[in-house]
Amino acid sequence: MDNFQIYEEIGKGSSSVVYKGRKRKTIEYAAVKCIEKHHKQKVFTEAKVLNMLSHTNVLKFYSWYETTNHYWIIVEFCTGDLMTVLSQDHKLPEDTIHLFALDIISGLQYVHSRGVVYCDLKPSNILIDGCGILKLSGFGLSKLMKDIDQSLATSTPSTDKTVNDGKLKRGTLCYTAPELLMGGIHSIYSDFWSLGCILYEMASGQPPYVGSTPEQTMELILNSELKPLENCSEELNSLIRSLLQKHPTDRISWDDLRDHKFWRE
């Protein structure tokens, strides 16, 4: 880490702090993510996945380091994130949603094409660079599709249909698909659910299912009907409905998502 100059803190998570940094003797700026040592698996997963990916709408990975007390991941520097935009503007006009959604979907389709399930798609993980391009980040919880397939082949199906409270620690509850709360597995369709929640939040100012307690939020996710968005096109409402079907196999496919009428507005 001696070859990086560390500046101000620009972000913070449950297990990490992100700083603005600069490679010494250059004008190359980067985001420097400092992670506590006991989160070793999360660090290795994020570095491994990011190193597999190279796309305009995915955060660029440079390198990672280990010091006595921390791991450090060096990635592309971005000036903002979608969560900040939504907290400041509350909700966005539909033409902006259209532009933002194209970036998110382009990045997500690429991630899936590389055999990766995102598992943590949410506004705070969608960064925005200085040119206004959206970038997917935060791959510490991601899973390789081949690993999911192997675990399915060796696991015993669960008959327990109670809500899985442990899932609260994986991803953010408001963007968590119903099947995950019931002990199900991550898939491209659980990523689609998260995408639907983000589109809904961009249009309305908050995710579709938000309760006053985590338990109430889970109850809404599992059992509540989706409320249509007012003052939005039928095309946008249709797209969101297709992503937020309660059962994963009822959700839209990639082929139909790419060809949805919302993009032809």
C-alpha cells in the first residue's frame, strides 16, 4: 500500500471503509476499500469476481493488498452513487429512469453472462462516474452459477417453510426476493427481483415493500400485492410487474427483458 496516497473517506459499509486514493507519482485516482481482516472470504470473493469482469457498466478492478490488520481492494474511482441521488431527488422522471435502467441492465446482463449471480443489487452498490455512467459494484456476496449448481446437487431439500431471518445479513432486506426469505437459493431471478425494486424506487421514492420493522417488511415482501405506480407509463409498470412476480420462475426472462416495450418508448 506504500505506493498509494490515501485521502478522505468517501464511503462506509458494515465491514469496510472506502477512501479516495491516488497512485503515487501519477494523477491516477482510485477508490481504496479497507476491509477488516475477519472478512477474508468476502474480500476474496469480491476480488475474484471483479477480476473476471470487464464492462463499461461494471466497476473496474485494479488490485488488492494484504497488510497486518486489513485487506485493501483498489478499484475505479466514482464520484457518486444511485442511493445518494435518490435520497436527494426522492424520485426520478421516467426519461432518467430509462437511461439509468439501460446502464444497470447492460451491466447485469454482462455479469450473468460471465456466470455470476450478483446477490446484492441495491442503490448503494450502483456507482456513478464523472461522465454519468452507472457502474455495478459490491460483489462480496456474489456467487458463481457453477457453485450454486454444485450445492444444489449435494444438498438435501428443506421442508422448513419458515422465514429465514439469517438472510437479513445478506444483502439489504428491501431488495431481497421472497424465495430467499424462505430459505431458497440465489439465482438470476433473485437479481431480477432486486432490479424491479430499484426501478420501483426510482419512480416512487421508495422500494415497493417497506414496513416499520424488518418482520413487517418480510411479511409485505412475501404476501402483499404490488401497488401500481401512479403517474408512470403502462410500459414501466408492466416491466416492474414482470420483475416482481412472487415466484422466481414467473419472472421475466432475459430475452423478454431485452425486448420489453419500455425500451421502445
